[in-house]
Amino acid sequence: MWGGIGTNLRIFFIAATLSCISQFSFGQFFIGGKKCISITPPTPPDPLPQGWQPPSVDCNEPTVFFDTEKDATAWQWDFGDPTSGNNTATTRNPRHTYTVPREYTVTLTRTLASGVVETVTKQVTISQPPPQPKFFKKISGDTTVCDGKTLKLDPYNVLQGGASAPSNATYLWFPGGETTPTIDVTKTGCYSVEVFDALGQCSRTAKINVKFCLQEASSSGGGEKWYFGKGATLSFGLDSTTILPRDTLANGGGLFEDPEQEDPRYIPVEATESNPVDSPAGVAMVYSPKGELVFYTDGVKIYGKDDQLLPFMLPLDDPDPTNQTLGGTNTSAQSSLIIPKSSCNECPHHLYYVYTQNKDTGLLSYSIVDLRRDNGKGAVVERGIPVSINSTQQIVARKTKDEKGFFIYSHDAETNEFKVLKVDSTGTTETIQALGLDEFSETGYMRISPEGDKLAMAIVKDGKNYIEVYDLNIENGELTLSLSIDLKVASPPSVYGVEFSQDGEKLYTTLKGNPANGEKSFLYQLNLNLGDPNAIADQKILIDESTTQVFGALQMGPTNAGSGGAIYMAIDGSDRVAYISVPEVVGNASAVGYVPVRFGFGADVTGTSQLGFPNVIHAKKEDEGEGISATFDGTCEGSPTVFKTQGICSPMKSEATWDFGDGTTGAGNEVSHTYAKAGKYYIKMTVKVYSETLLSKNLNSPVINGILGNALKDHCNTFVVEDSVYIKPTPVVNLPDSAFVCVIEGAKTLLDPKAQRTFDPTYRWITSETTPTIFADALGTYTVTVSNNYESRSGIVSCPVEDKTLVKEGCEPRLFAPEAFSPNGDSINDNFQIHSAHIEDFDLKIYNRWGEIIFESFDVDMRWDGKYKGKIMAPMMYAFVVSYKSKYFPYRPKITKTGGVMLIN
């Protein structure tokens, strides 16, 4: 980025002398932003080669102008650049991009409210940026280094025989503030360099994220804390009940990681320190990408994270270099706001914008804090860059959808105009929207809902208290008036604090009274779901009221990716703050868990609360870097468990070996192992990391890598980590390999898996039946899945086992022999006949009393007529022996049965 730290810092930085108009010098105009030419990005090749990606490009920011004459009503600008095609503008704060480096004469013809027309001019010098610095041929890149080594950052590659560095250029590095052409780094982090041209007007930047392989990361900032009132501190810490041990019943998860958190909540903890703030109302604080407090301000004084005043490193021609204040006020509700500037090709974040409202002029302006100054503590390098004339005390911000910038919302005093500023790597663009009530009194707060899709604002007009609610377009930041709610409570008391519940459906508001005048203070809940403004006002629910306490700001406590923070209420002069525990519930004080400041209740603060809470902004969270981690998937006995690691210190090469804890091992970044028994197993992963050498880079080919592996690389380090997994039991089932059913007779057969070692089992058959056993009446393969079911925190986890049986056609043999027959020729039971089914290899023998065979048949359908050698045998009992085999089960042995039959005459 060119000019990323602002013109005034460049003037200071290279000790050049340029003309600078005071930010409060009304009658002139302000010139800021870029004072260098815009560079056209490279044209993509045509046609695009396969796999082509656009190169990193620098960011163009225009030169910005602002008329600081408060009484001006119309403007005609001439930027002195007639060949540009857009040399004129008619707004108070235009922008222009120059393409040729030289001096330009800028002319402003303004019309005042009195009708007087006046013309003023200024000279601006537009410079040429220096050559683009790069790290390892990239404007923005990443690199990984073995811990313990030193990496030299050389933005023009001079030490390796690259192009010469620009003459008379100056350097400024982040985060240490070095001014040398190169630096040596030994710690993981983001590093950027800004290289200035000889005049200091223009600059270009490059950044690189340096990762020292598994170097211990610096500690994060911990929980959030609020500074407000007179030295008041409200500290928040992680609710330990949201830190959960590993869910041993889960089917997968992470290994070698810290305990997981389920909807982490931050709750008030005992504050251990006070702070130097002494503000009746507004304070602003900002937190870094690592969650650390960066600095804070009450709009007048500005303090670093060490509670010491930040130095002002302003240009020598500043109108009052001894003035070490921001020129704002701390008496307004939201008098200040801090946001990190998202700068192209720069580390997040080293520049911060501090918005304040001038106590004398009402001018909304911003100052710039550069964290590269004063050995990384930060310093104010520009002050009073104008944004808006005649602003109210209300200002809020939300991140853009891509989290690369911010939308800032302010409101002009005594009008119905919102100023919507979009601040990103290209600078600031402004949209003006005329919405809602106008000419209202300045009072109270403006808030944005947790989801960022609603904005509420407190308004007092003509002795009435209003709250206006706007829908907020998260794409472009524009507002649409949704509700204008007359609270139907006369002012005073005056509406002051507003805050949304986490779901954005309830809105809480305070009415600030004055006990000295007999005015009560009130805390109300408004149910926005009612939709109609009158219904919302008529059905507002009183949470608390007081004749002695003055209720102030409302603010949701930090949730940090959790859901549903408590809402806190400032009470003037108290050493405690009240809070609403469950603001999503519709109801009275008891229903919403309201804790008042009475009888020793409320959240403790050090110091003394006054009316305000701080405007708190968090920079986009920064990834702390790669650690040793892995995942496991599948925790059922007898089924594969897959272990996977993404590799360590990418793009370095790494080799992982595994000890599965049951006497077996594996190798690779992804391995599968099946545990034969349930139980807890201790896993050990050993990772060897290798860095490239000059030889390995030159011989880098798939064939050589396949043969030599990491032999040509340097061994960087070896890491060993341990964890455990719990393998859950699966059922034991035992369906027979096959079963038989006599389909031709319409029979059924019982299928029973005889499941054992079950835990809350479920059954699912291929027939969709879910009973433990079923009856099969058709041929085919029958499959059953029996699952043990375990209730983990993420839901039911099943450990299934499957078994199957083949149902075949199979009828059991049957045979019936009558007990008597009468061969008397009356055609009734004249023959002895064996009745049978599903048999073969039949053999029947009938014997007389002396053991002689008197009848034999090998055909089951052959009958004995009672004769032997042509004569009817005498009436008596005759023994028989019958043998046969099963037709469907021929592998069974032959069956033999004996009996007797009575022959009757």
C-alpha cells in the first residue's frame, strides 16, 4: 500500500517540510489520504495459461479533500488535473486520483449560508511511489522456518544479488518499528515493511507471515475488560463450566488439542486493577487479532495497554505540538470509537483510526495511531482528519461482511441524516442517508444488534422519548427505517441506553432521570416481535425503576462465539453494575434474571461507574498458527478407526508414525487401524519435520522424492505427542449361515441373531423390520444390523455390526404309518399304505412272527394288501421297518423307523 501511515507521518518520518493546514482551521480546506499517483494493476495475459492466478498487487488510495468551513452549503472543486476526465466535484468531501507526479493547484469555490461566494486555493505535491518491495518474490506471502534459526528479511533481495534498493528511500518495519533496509527475525509473526519515496509522500508495502516450526506462541490477551467511569474496570473471564472434557462417546474428534468449549461464555470476574480513565460517559477500546487490549481513549486522552499516555509524534508544523490530546470530549455518550484499518499488504493491524467529536466545533474527525512507533507501544501520528460537520454524540461500527473493513454509523445533529462510512484498505467512502426523525436533541446511545442486521437509536424530540430501529443491509451497510417507537413516557427522564438481546428480538432501554429533580430512572424491555410501534410501546415491560439511582448505558457482555451474553447496566456513582442474565426471554425482572444493584448484589467493579460503557471493537481474529494436531474417526470395536494429521509446519515435509496403544504401529499422515477389543487406548504420534536444502530444491522431482524421500533434506525437529481414544463395544450376533423354509407349504422360519453384549440396542432387518427376531417366509438373503447406541454430547453415536443368513427352500421329511387295516374287500381301509412327504430312497419291510419278510417295497406309493404268496394273512400284529432319506437334506443320514400294524378281517 502507498501512503498507508498518512501524509503527516511521512512528513515527520523523513523530516521534510510540507505545508499543512490545521484540522481546525476553518475557512481553508483539508487535503489528506494519498498524495501519490495511482498505478494501474498488470493486465492478465490473454489467453490465460492453465492454472494462472493473478499476482499480488498493491492498493490504490485516492487523495481526499474536506471543506472545514462549517457554514458552507455548496461546493465547486477544481483539482488542477484537467486531463483526468474527472477534475471537478460538488460535495464537501470529494476524492481524486492523480496519475502524473507533479505539483497541482487545487481550487475550491464555496457558497456560504449567507449567500457569499468565496474561493480558496492550495498546492498539493503528488509523488511517485518507490519500487514495490517483495519477500521471496511476493508482495504478500508466507514462509516456514525451523525454530532456532534466524531469517533475514530483505525486501529488495539486495543481499542475494537482486535489484538495487531505491536511492534515498526510507523504511519502517512492523512490528518493531525498525528503520533499516533489512531485519533479522527469530519469532513467529507477521512482518511488513513500508518503503517511502525520497519526499515521504508515497510508500509501498510488502508483508510476510513467518512461522517458526512449532515455536511456542505468545500468550493471548485472555478475557475482555471494560474501562469506564472513574477508574472503573469490569473484567470478564471464561466461564469454566463451558470447558468440557473430551466426549469419550463421540465417534470422532481432535487429538492432541486443548479441551473443547461448548458455547463459551465470558462472565464477570474480580477485577485486579483500576485504570486512569475519568469519563462521565464515552470511552473507546480496541482489541488486537490475538484478543489483547491495544489501547483506549475517552476522546481526550489516549492510553496504551500499559495504562500510560501514548505519545504524539506529530509534524513540526502542527499548530500546537505541545497539545497531547485528541481534541474530543468525554461528556458525550459515545464520544469516541476505535477501529483497526485494514490495509493492503500490511500486517493486521498496525494502523488504527480513533474517531472523536471535537468539543468546540462538533466536527467528527479521526486520528491515526501507528503501533510501529515507540518500540511497538504505539503513538498518535496524525490528528483531527475531518469526517463530518456537526455530528451527534452517537457513533457505532460493525465489520463488513468479509471482515476486511468496517461500516461506521454517525448522525448529524438536528437533522435526519446518517453518515455511513465504509473504511477498508482503499480508504474511506461515505454514504449519506436521510431517514427517520429530524431536528431531535442529542442524547443517549446508538447500538447494533449482535447479528449486525439491526440498528437502534435513542432520540428525544419535543419532550417525547423515541427509539428508532433500522434494518441494516450487511452487504452494503445501508439502513432502512423499520420502527419508530414513541415510548409514551414524557421527557425528562430521557431515553439513554439501548441494547439488543442476542437474538435481536428484544430491545432494552433506560430512561435517565435526575433524583435531585424528583425524576425516576426506568429500565424497560421492548418486544420487537410485536411489529407495531404502538403495541411495542403499550406492552413494554418494566424491569426496574429508581428514585435514587441514575440508570445509564446498557451493553451486552462479551460472548466470543458463544450465544446469549448478559446485558449490563451502568449506574452513576456506583461501585457495581446491574445486569440481565437471560435477556432473550420475554417477561419481567424475575423472568429475565435481572440482578439489581441493591443489598450488595450486582457485578463488582473497581473504581466508580458513571453513565457510560466503552465502545469496544475487536479486530478480526488472527489464526495463532499451526500446532500439532490430528483427528480420529470411528471408535467402534471391530470397525476401522482412521487417524489423520494434516502434517506439521506446512509446507515443510513431515513423517508421522503412530503407536495405536494395543501393541501395533502405523506410518503416514493418514492411517487406519481396527481395534479388536473395546477399551481406552493411549495413542502416540511421532512427527519428524524436514526443511528443504539447496540440493533437495534443485533435485525436486517425483521420481527422486520417491526413491530418496527426505534423505536430502535437513532434519528440523522431532515432536512426540500423546492422547487417548475410547473404543466402544459392538454387539455380538450369531445368525446361522443358512436357514430353511418350506415355501410350498406356506411355512415360516424364525430368524434370531441371538445378540449379546448389547447396550440400548436397535435392530434393522433388510425387510425394514426393527424387532429382535423375525419370521422369514420367502427365499433369499436376510441381513440384520444390530447397533449399540451411546448418547454423546453431539447426539446418538451407534456402533453397528451386521450379519446375514441365506434362507433356502427346505421342507422337513414327514412319514405316517396307520396302526391297522382290514383287507376284507369292502373298499374301506383295505390296504396298508405309508403316507409321506419330502422323502426319497424309501425302503419298507413287513415281517411275520417268525421274522420272515412277507412284504417289501421301495416305492412309497406301493400298498400292502395283506397277502403273502397270494393268501390273506391271519389277523394279528405285523412288525415293519421303514427307512428313508430327506429329499431337501440329502447330506443327512438315512432315517429308520420301526412299528407294527394290526391286520383285521
